Amino acid sequence: DYHISRSREATPTFGEPLWSPGIFSIPCAAGTTQCTVSIALSPDEPDLSLAMRTDRREHLERVYSSSAAVLGSAAYVESLRPLIDAADDFLVTRRIAGSELMTVIAGYPWFADWGRDTMISMPGLMLTTGRLAEARACLMAFA
């Protein structure tokens, strides 16, 4: 068990197991290997072609363009592409009172969106990547 000092003060059951079912290690040479890891609970078959689908690529190109406009540097956005791609997977649309707003799904499928998780992740997922409109939509979702 991993012992957390603050938890020890609050409760007699202060240990937390840090169990992991396993570790996957895939050596990838920089710039020469593309590795895709897909995990799906439902549907039974993950969409392994998602990264190559035209609609996904077009969506990400729009995100890169808007990020470059906000951040002022296409070269900087180019260096952020892996972060932008990964961040996009956590952002989802949430309909509230007829408005399409944004939120973050960090613990899916175990948790829905939480305002705390959304606010903690906002700098890395949205502000750093220049997604200011999405950040504003997340703030509006929890206002």
C-alpha cells in the first residue's frame, strides 16, 4: 500500500493500493514509427482507422488552424500536435438548456464530467493549445 500522510490524519484506513494489471512497453524510434493503442469497452470492436478518417483529420486541421491564430505561430502549433490530438480526445460537447457547451471526460466510463477535473485540466487541454472558445464553453457549462 501507498501511504498518504493527509489520509492517515483523516481516517484509520489510510492505505491505497497502487496495483496495475500490467505495463505495455513498445520501443518507438523518434520520427520513424507510428504506434496506435486502442482500448474499447463498447463497441466490441475499436475503430482502428479513426486517426486516418477524413472527418477526424479535417476536424484536427481546423483545431490546428484556430490554435495557430490564437497562439500566433504555426511552427509552435506544429510542435504541439501530439498534445492537441490527445487533448481533443478528452473534450466533449454537452447540451445544456439548448446550448452546445464543452466539458472534459477524464474518467470515462467510470465518471461523467466533473467541474473539478475540467478546471484542473483546462490549462493543459485548452489554454496551452489555444482553444480559448472551448475553455469559455467549459466555464459556461459549470457556471
